[in-house]
Amino acid sequence: MNATAQKLEPEATPISTTLSVPTPSEQDPLDLMPWLPFTLSLELPVARFTIGDLLTLSQGSIVETACHHTSDVPLRVNHILIGWTEFEVIGDRIAVRITDQA
């Protein structure tokens, strides 16, 4: 067999399977600031609510809203819309579940 008719086989290239774990300097800077203050707010439409009603509110008061309990309610952090939530009852408490991100 002459040099021009030789069959050339491709060389095998090893594939690296190691995973890189971020070092502390590569972490998200927000993970290093758990103390960062923010304001979390939900916007609920309230039906027939007066200043007198506001002044008589106390712990355990119930306020009627103008939305259905499965309606999506906007969730804001520092006045910036970040998603939509719905109310859920857990035991004797009310909670919100994030249903969509803005």
C-alpha cells in the first residue's frame, strides 16, 4: 500500500465531564446580602371601603375584596411588578402562591 492510499483514522479526543462549582467570589452578589431591605406589596381592589372602616381595623378584621379568591393579584417588590399571585388558605392562615413571573 502506498502513502497516498493509506486509510487515516481520526484521533479520539477526550471529553471533559467535570462540573465547575462556583467559588465564593463567583457567586451571585445578591446571595451575599441577605439583609438587603425591600418592600413587598400586593394590590387588592377593596369594595365599599371607607376611612371609617380603615380606622376601625384591628387584628383579625376581615375586609371584603372585589376580586375572586382565584384571581391573579399583582406582586410588587419596591414598586416594581415581579409577578402574579393567587391566595391560598393554609391551616388558619392565608398565603399567596406565585403563579406567573412578570
